Amino acid sequence: MCIRDRYLTIEKLRDTNIPLWIVIAGAIGVGKSTLSRKIAANFGIRHVIGTDIVRDILRKTLSKDIAPQLHAPSYLAYKTLRPIYNTRYDEVIIGYENHSKYVNIGIEALLNRAAMENISIIIEGEHLLPSFFDKETIKISNLIYITISLEDEKVHLENLSSQYSREKDELIKHFKNIRKIHDFLVHETNIRKLPVIESNDKEAVLANVRKYIIEKAKKVIF
């Protein structure tokens, strides 16, 4: 699609007053936040919310005694679980799922609010497992779910070193767990036949995500 056609589609979408609800999932350090801000600027979306913010709000509401997994980092939440003796399941992933399911409560509230107010929104974060969205929600024409993948582990590790300051050492120390979450998110997205977009090339990932959103938007407005 040429730049002119892309521009006309975006303008047509704005004229129809149909909101876009864009969900960008991905592990820590794959470039979701930067990408989300650029997509927001491209489409004139004013509301960009990271799931870390939702998590922090919920931590104020749900005490550590009630939701211990929520109060641990996603990649260490397994340490708060009761002993699990079934070795078929990876404990890091079980902890991550239990951590993320609490955050999903807030995500549902955000999407419901966006629908009530008829506003466009981008929600980005590591907690956005596609299995937490029911089939009918995923099928909503103006809800766009994307998972960002970063297959090059070296680049992923470099991102953690460059993008984070206070948490950098901790993230690098537990990089193996973060990669497990990365691979699990990608797998869960693939088996549901939802889009996974590679972010190794920052310019390419922006172009590919933008293209996918426009193609979805065209189905809504034409």
C-alpha cells in the first residue's frame, strides 16, 4: 500500500468515529513500548497504557497475602507458588500465567471503558496472553491483537541492557526465564492463528505493524 492510500485509510477511519482497540503483547525487552508510541502517533491515538501500570494499581488493591504472584516479577512469580509435583508443566510459565491473570482483570476494565466512551486505545505489555481473551472478544472487528517477537537472543539481551537502568542487572540475571515467557507468548499466539511480528529490524516492525493495522481497519470501514 502506498503512502497516499495509507493516509486516506487513516483519515477515513477518523471520519467514521470507529475506535481502534490495539493490543500489543510481548515479553520484556522486545520493543513494545517504543513501537506503541509510534503507532499511536501514526494513528492519532491519545491513550497508550502499559500493563505494568495496571499491575501496579492492582498491587495497591490486592495485598501480597491475597495475590502473592502479582507482587513478584512475572519471571519470578513461580517462587510464590505452592509446591508443584507435576513435571509436565514449566514452573516459570505457571508463575507467569498466575501473575498475568490478575492483570487481566484490569485489562478487561480498560477495554470495557474504551467501548463505553467510544475511544481508541493501545494496550501494550507482557501480560496480554491471548488465552485470557475469550473467542468473541478476539473476533471483534476493531480489536487488533498482535504479539511482538524477537528471535535473536543477543539483540534481546542488548535491549535489556540499553532500555532499562534500575532493573537491568536483575533482568539480565533472569534472562533465561524472560526468554521462556517470550517463547510461550509466541507459541500461544501462533496456535490461535493470531499475528506474530518479528522486531529484529525496528523500521521493519513499525512498517509491518502499521500495515497490519491498516488492513484490519479497512475491513471495519469499507
